[in-house]
Amino acid sequence: MGHTDSKPGNPPSKPNKKTLKQRFLKLLPCCLSVISGTLKEKLFPFCLHSSDAGSIVEDGELSTVCYRPEGLDRLVQQTKFSKKELQVLYRGFKNECPSGVVNEETFKSIYSQFFPQGDSSMYAHFLFEAFDTQNNGSVNFEDFVISLSIILRGSITDKLNWAFNLYDINKDGCITREEMTEIMHSIYDMMGKYTYPHMKDSAPKEHVDSFFQKMDKNNDGVVTMDEFLETCQKDGNIMQSMHMFDNVI
């Protein structure tokens, strides 16, 4: 009776406890050594799997992917993706977003399908703002693939900068307790009631306290980019987590 798996009210297809732990803070590009694991399509629902990419290449279907040549050539220079990889990514993007752009409501809708057991809207909001680098309320393929390149194949510093930008909700150059608390609550809301082991109500606050104890070196109540980078680069667990998206595509 002590195991969640035995409760009749659980969804029939509820992932096992390891999968749920893997999903959890892995949704933060820098998981800060709280929970480790891997996440692929749940964070990047627009991406085709590597196996799909392989079948497309083998079947000769890349020729059916339409894309503006000038945009593709520019993105080859701007990202760490090859032309074929960009074509496959574009096909996946257009699959989900036929108009070629994603607004915040579409982004939230896509995420809600992957996390039906909770409310993913707030986390999707924060993630959307991180991808919307032009601050125009929409994410086009260029916006998406440039951020994706950083997360998947950027340098450690590039990845940490991107993560810092995600946490810095108002983009003022520092992370406050309020901002980190909002991020943590959005993750707990998204995971819903079926996490295993069950997360205490106090867990978001405990994670925020841990984050600031580790990061806020001068105890001024905010974490700057320099503090964030310095602490992360000295933490072996965090450095290991920087490879968590290796081989996603």
C-alpha cells in the first residue's frame, strides 16, 4: 500500500518513478544538480526524433522539404546544425506549426499535451519568453533553431547564459528569489500530482533556498550572471548536466 504504483486511481499509463524523476527539473536547461536524467521530446516537441531523421534521409524525402534557401544557408552559419539537420528540424516545426510561427497560446497548447497531469501553462510561458528573443510575441523557425542550437550544441558558457536568461524573468540581469520561486512553482504545477516520490508542498521553497545558498555569494538577495557562471562552472554535477541534451537529434 505504500507504493504509488498500487493505487487504483493512478492513470493506467503513468510513467514509472524513474521516468518521472528524469522529467522533473530536467525541464530546466540547467538542473542545478537537483535531479538528473534525460529529456528529449518533452522539452522539444517540435523536433523529430533522430530515428525519424534517419528514415527521412534514407527514404530520400529531404527533397520534399520546402525552405527558403537564403534562410537555410544563413542558419547553417548561425547554428551548429548541418543543412540536412535543419531541413529535418524544419519539417518537424512545420508539422506542429503550419503557419511557420508559434504564438504563446500555441506553445502552451503543445505543452499541455505532453503534461496532461498538471498545469504546464506557466512553465510554457517562461520557456516561450526565452525562445522569443525578439520580444515580438511569436517564435519563428529561426528563433527556435538558434536557441535549440545553443541548448544542444553550444559551449558550456552559452548553455549557462541561456539558462540564466530563462530564470531571469524580467531580463534585468539578475535572478531574484521571487523569480526563482515562480519558476519552481511552474515546474511543480506542470508535473502534477503523480510525481514519485510525492513532492512536499515545501519543496519549491527548499529548492529556491538551496539555489540561493549556493549561488548568492555576496548575500545581497540576487544572483548575478557572474555569480551564476562561477558557481555552475565549479560544480561537477551541474557541469555533467550540461550534457543532458547530447544526442537529442
